[in-house]
Amino acid sequence: MPRVIDGDNLLGTWPGRSRTDADKRALAREVDGLRREEGQRVILVFDGPPLPGVSDGPDVHFSGKGRKADAMILELLREASDKSGWTVVTNDRSL
């Protein structure tokens, strides 16, 4: 089952983690390992501009200056060819 993760939201609710650049890099590595282990698509979306050392590629996205990850997540889901089966990992009620 493919997933899209609101990275800043997850880090903000995870005990012992925060929204620091180091924790964002660590989460990106962990999500990549999960993707490889499960063989399922996992998209990670962060708020704001890209960070040095974290690639902005097909599975890690940054929403850009002045834009929330929520907006990018909705856009990615709208553009998906198969809209069923996606799991959104967030606690934002709007999503």
C-alpha cells in the first residue's frame, strides 16, 4: 500500500524527535529504508525549501517557501494515476 507522509507533522508528534534539519535528514533515510524493505512507494513531504543533504526527488519533496506540505500532499494525490489505496500519514484533520 503506497503512503504519503507529512514529514514535519510526523516529526512534531514523535517523542524525542523535532523538526530540525538533522531529524529531517534522518527521517528521509529511514523512510527510504522502509520503501526498499517493503517494496512499496512512500512519499515524504516537508514544509518549506529544500535542505542541503536531502534530495528533492520523486519520493522526497519540499513544499517550497510560503507553501505548506498539506497543499503539496493534496496535489500529489490528485495527480496520482491510481487514487485508491493511498495512506496519508498525518494528524492534520484537514487531510
